[in-house]
Amino acid sequence: MAEKYAKHFLLNTETAIEYAREVLDYFDADEELGCTEIGDGNINYVFKVFGKTSGKSLVIKQADTLLRSSGRPLDMHRNKIEAEILKIEKSLAPDFVPEIYHYDEAMFALSMEDISAYKNLRKELAAGKIFPALSDELSTFLADTLLPTTDLVIGRAEKKERVKLFTNPELCDISEDLVFTEPYWDYKKRNVIIPENASFVEKVLYKDKALHACVARLRDDFMNHAQALVHGDLHSGSIFVNENGIKVIDPEFAFYGPMGYDVGNVIGNLFFAYANAYWTKPENAEFLSWVQKTIADVFDSFKTKFEKKYDELVEFPLYKNERFKKAYTESVLADSAGYAGTEIIRRVVGDAKVSEVTSVTDTALKVPLERSLILLGKTFIKRTDDMKSGSDLVQAANDIFDCAKRGEL
């Protein structure tokens, strides 16, 4: 490796080309290369380097000493965590994870497959596009990547080594604040609430002590239940899709935590697509029907695939006990409902919002949209054990959305 890459410096579109040519054995030596910066995230810098004749391309994702959004210092080793989890997920779910070509410890640069043939799932759903296989693909990814990383499957020593490797304090700290603290106790004064919903939020979030007890349990499990290797930020902007399938990216927040956190994030973000269409495109009956079915099918299919994989992979006699298996599975599903609730609430009232909410500017629609999502999140958090099936989740949403439409919130 060239001496100039022995110490970290921030790449740009020119030096990324030089880096690709001098470090990565990917392009022909004499091919002319181009580069564009494609990252629009809050954390890293992302470059696409491409050959102008061959059509070959790759992506370089680089960490810097400061968050690009806020300038906050952040450990650059987060990119190593991302590289390592992508390798593990690639081995477990090869169809759904991009190929990793190289990780550079000195430059904190991760080079990987270019997936620009796939589109951002959040944006595709916002455009009303339907993907018939989406629920099957999402549920397969979740079942294939979560259970095999638990103590139920891998050896105890390997699991403990992985817990150490994937200890991710700085990014977990962000989640502990933005997901599990500030939506219920705005101690940093960062919540962003429209004036019309300020008193509503005060009543139903800030002053609901029963809700706080439920959130405290979910927060405590997030921080202390090192159950499985989770993506940690599995929203619909981290999932890319086309007619051939999905690709899951951006696991910088990966750590060993409760499985339900990943499942709940997927479910919660699908509800944003449903809620946005319900309020802004009620005439799109085909999409509304499909997205409801997709939400229910992700939950139900995950359960089915999880149980099947459990029977295939779990060998320890005590864990093969049917009573234990049933209780374990039910706890994962209950967690999934609860974490779907925390994801929904934090994206509505916190400062890291989603476009399905922010794009609605008509106050007559925005007020009930936000209120109905907040109440849906509360329902999932406070009634985790009642959410036994995907239809339970969807029915809860329909009941609340319909009440909001009648002006009863």
C-alpha cells in the first residue's frame, strides 16, 4: 500500500480515484476512472468510483473524526464494526448484503459493491411502488441474520468475543438518547413538535408514567440484553430494493442487543409508508392494501421462518425444549412490537424525523397524522404481549387512524 495512505486523511472525489487505483485491486491499471460523492447521510462520506469504459464501479465509505452533520467527535472505528457485521451478514444472507472488497484500518475506509441498481426503499414506497416479494425478503433477512448470531446457535466463547468486538458505545449512546429518552423526557430540548400538537405530546408522552415504565424496560433491554448481533438502524432508508430483491446497508449502529430491535425498526418504518398514504393518498387503494398486507406478512413470516430455523440450528438439549422455544419466540415478537412503537414515536417527536411525516405540510392532515402515529406507538409499547400476529398490528393502526380521521383524537 502506498505510504501516503498509512495515516488517515479525508478523501474527496479526486483522491478517491487515486485511492481506488493505488490501493484497491479492482480496475484495470490503464482505465480512466471517474468519481462522484453519493453520500447524503449524517455520519460518513461515500464515494462511487467507476470505470469510464468497463462500466465497473465500487463504493468507498469513509469515516472522519467528526460527524459530518453536527461536527460532533465520533470514534472512526465505527467503520470497522460496519465492515465486520457486513461480512457476517453476507455469510448468513448472501442475497441481501453487498459484497465487501476491502477494509482499510489506517484510512478507516470501507470499499464495497456498488448497489446503485437498487433504490432507496423509503423513497420507492413514498412513490407508491409495490414490491410483491418485499415481505418475504425482509422476513428472510431478519430470520437468517438474527437467530444464528445468538448463544442458542454459536458457541459461548465465540459469542462473548463478538460481544466485545461489536461493543459500540458512542452510537448506542445516540440511540439511548434519541429513541429511549428524549421522546418521553425532553431533557436536551431537541424535540421538534408542531405547536398544534404540543399539549397533546405533553399529555400522552411526557406525563404518562405507565408508558414510561414500559419504555424503561425496553431501554434497559436495549442496553443490557446482548441477545443477537443486530443491525441497529434498520429503517427503510437502510434498505434498497428493485424487482430482483433487496440490499441492506449502513449497519454503523450494529451491536449485540435484542433481536426485536431490528424487527421492530422494519415494522415501524413500514407503518410510516402506510400512514403517509392513508392521509395523503387515500385513493391509492391498491398500495394501501398491499402495504398493510406487507406489514402483517413481515411479522408473521418472520415468526414462521424463525421457528423453522430454530428447529434446524439449535442443538443444546435444554434450548430444544418446546416450552422454552415457545416462550423465547413470544418474547422476541413482543419485543418487536415494543421497539416498533419506540421507533414510530421517536421519528414523530424527535429531531431525526422521516420524510413520510415531514413532507406533509397541510396542518389539517399533519396534526392527525402525527397524533395517530404517536398513539399507535404507545399502543405497541404498552400492549406488547397483545400483539400476537401481524393482523393485530395492522388492526391497531386501522382503529387509531380511523378515530383520527373522525376527529376523535
